[in-house]
Amino acid sequence: MLKHIMLSAALTALVASGAVAQSDSPAMPKPGSQAQSTTGANVSDSAQFISSQSADQWLSSNFEGTDVIGPNDEKIGDVNDVLFSKDGQIVAYVVGVGGFLGIGAKNVALAPSSFQVIQGANVDDRKLRLNMTKDQLQQAQAFETQKEKEANARRATTGSGNSGMAPRPTTPPASTNR
């Protein structure tokens, strides 16, 4: 749940940063101007507030779980996550393909330009169309998170499954019948 809240907050800021509204109100100084702090020091106006979402902006929470459909309008996966850069640009949608109820699904990351947004009858009813089949997605290279890469690197350097115990003998022990 915390992951979803943090992802939504981060992507809301990401989407909103592209269309920053500027205010001429005396309460908010114009960008680039200096404001007086309560201590008398000059404070640069680095925070820009967005009061509402515009019609051409989306929240990440609207895409998480969204059906991804293929060229024949068949469902081929779901959006599991959104990948974005430090400077706030959306890099990819992470799509889960295959598996059953999320178990055994493979994640594949694709650039947003790979998708066409299909808007349904109401605001929350949208799908993402991809000009690929389910088989093509399943053949694609799996997306690996930074956490997974670090875990795989640790396993590679420490050996897989090494519990620290001595290995079992490969030959049966000699018979001790007297």
C-alpha cells in the first residue's frame, strides 16, 4: 500500500512538472524572484505548486493495473509499475505478461511511445494498446529492477544456495557389519 501511495505521489509530481502553472498573485512570487523569509534572508522560489490536474494529464494510479491490449483488442497483460528517471521523465511502463493472477508473470518494460491510450466511456475506463502480441511480449527480455540486480549479483558472488554447511558425501559410508 505504501508503495502505491509513494508511486502515485512521485508520478503526480512528475506529470505535473511538465505543465507548471504560474501565479501572479501577491502571495506567490513569480519564478526567479526573491522572497523574504521570516528571518529576513532571501529565499529563492524553488517550489511551484499545482492546484489541479488538467484534462491532458494522467496520474500513475490511473495506469497501474490497466489492461494492455494487442492489435486484435485481446488482453495481453497489465501495467504493474511505471519507471521514471531522476529528472522526472517517464521512461517505461512495466507490463506483466503471462502467469495466472500475477503468479509466474514476466515483467517487460516498454517506452510510453510504444502505447496508444484508448479512452473508454468514463474517465477511469482506459486501456493501453500495443502493436505486439502476447507471444512477442513473452519472448522479450524480462525487466529487472535495481533490487533484483543487486540480489542476483550477491548470489553470483556468494554462490547459489550455499548454506555454509559441509557438502554431503557422494559415496555411501563403508559397511560396519561385524
